[in-house]
Amino acid sequence: MNRHKYTMDMTTANTILQNVFIAGEQQPNTTPFDKIVLRSKAQTTMVTACMWVGIVMLLLTLLSPLAFSSQDFKVTEAPSSKSMQIVSHQLYTTEFVMLIEGDKVDYRNIYAVKNDGTVIFPSKIQFVNGDTEVTVPYDGDQLNLYIPDLDGNMIQAILSER
């Protein structure tokens, strides 16, 4: 597409502007025409400059995380209840023994709850080859075992008759 650039000298343009005001029955223009043209060019230049400054600021904002990235700061997964597990268990006549594997087991808060709501604490906790052997008294009723870790996770195991 071919654009035509029209040019006109200032006196002719001023004369046309004054004729438009007269035809519209308005007061004639008292501001010199060259100042009107200069203001228009200055406003256009200011708008263009502000637009480019805005684009540069937007790009800097979007790229700033790349400049401040640190290799020392990494997000890792929080430890979950997978860090502890019941490896083996054995039911005897008067006690239930389970072997718990994990490094963050909260041994002081392990407990069991009977069907009637009675809370039972382990009768013995001993460490065997890096694992923990927990012994809970058992009288034949169903037990809900709760094994927490230090991160606030909990394993719940139910011991019941088949």
C-alpha cells in the first residue's frame, strides 16, 4: 500500500484553520499556528517515549527472576508418611509387636485406642538394627494404632479379628 505524505506550508495551513473557525462562526484562533504544530509533535513524541519506556519496564520485570536466581535455594518435596512404615508385625496372645522403619518416628506419641475409647500406650519400645520394635498390650479386642512422625504425619493401622 502506497501512502502519500501531504505537506503544506505554515501560512497556508494557518489561513485554512482561520477560515474553518469563521465558517463555524467561532472566534478566530489566537495561538500562533507554529506553536500548535510544535505541541502536537511534542505530545506525539512524549506518548511514543512513554510507550517504549513501558515496554522496557515490562520486559525487565518479566526477566528479573532470571537475574536473581540462586543455585543455593531449591524447593524439595516435604517428607511424607512414606518416610516411615510398618515393616513386619506379629500377634501374640497378650501383645502385638510391630517393627517400624523410619528416621522421624515420634516414639513418645505412639498409642492405640480400643473400641470402648480406652487409650493404650506401648509397653515396650526397643531399637533393633536401625528399626524400632514397638510392643502394645493386646486383650483380643480391636485396636486402632496411631504412629506419628516428627513432621506431623501419621500412620493409622487397625488390628481386628478376621
